[in-house]
Amino acid sequence: MTSFWRLALVIGLCLTSLGKFIAVFQPTFSSVTAKRVLLRDITALTFARGQNTHSRRSNAIPQLKCIGGSAYREWDAYPSVAQCYNRGYDGQDVQWECRAELPKSVFLGRVRVSCEGYDYPDDPYILSGSCGLEYELEYTGKKRHNRFFSRHILGSSDNIKYAAIFGLLGLAALIWYCCLPGSRDDG
């Protein structure tokens, strides 16, 4: 009976070790099934907010990421889905045209599609599903001017609080000055 338990213990330890071995080398095993695609052959890419890219050699990134623009703080205007279309290859990079359903007050400004090179960073072959879109969100027409006024003239809510405090202090100083003896000429 003792040899049975020893054998069971050895088998259990072997299975545990094998499980740890597989967990450590899982990226190697999954990279065998990773799909390699020539970037310039891709006709369209679809990106979804809240989803991350696939990755093999580097960290996953968000599929959609707003990185600036005049409407950067309009979170409710961020697209939930964007699509980019391959409009040609200039010998160095693919030229992308990107579209998204957005409110009429905003549009996509500069866009940058980045993908993980399959074997090295500038590899013309990429890992399928590894592309992400960074974009700037800009105001259109009239909204742009209104936003400029509210952001740069009025400033943030903190600036409005400070302006109100200084305004009240200025008014108090004016009243105090007018009430000083000799400040009025009763001639």
C-alpha cells in the first residue's frame, strides 16, 4: 500500500509540474496559431471601444484611443466603433481613411493606425488583430468657436471660482475706498 501512495504522489507532482511548464510557455504555444498577415493586403480594419488588440511580442493596447484634439474632453462623443479603409500604399506605409458615427459637432482629426509587427517592430507582416487606432477628436464650425471661448476665455470651473473670489475682493476694496474719510471731495 505504501508504494501505491508513493506512485500517486510522484504522478501528482509530475502533473503539477507539467501544468506549471505549460503555463510558463503558453505564449510560445499560442504563437504557433497566431495568424501572420501582410499589412498592405488588408482592405479594412474595424476597431471597438473597450476592446484590446491581440499581442504576441508586446503588450496589448486599446483598439480605439482618443489622444487629443479640441473635443478631447467630450467623452460622450467618443465613437463606439470606427472603421479604417486601405486607400493605398506609398512604398513605406499604408494610407488609411477612417470613419466613425459621431455627433455632428465633432469629427475625427488626425488618425494613426498602429499594428504589431509579426517578427520585429517594422515587419511588413503583422499579427492579425493587433492593430489599434489613435485619433484626435475635433469640433466642427460654430461649436469650435464656442468651445474656444468657454475653454480659453472663461477657463475651467476652478478659474471661474477664482474669478468670482477676486471680483468680490475687488468690489469690497472699491466700497472700502469709497467709505474712507477724505476719499470723497464734498467741496
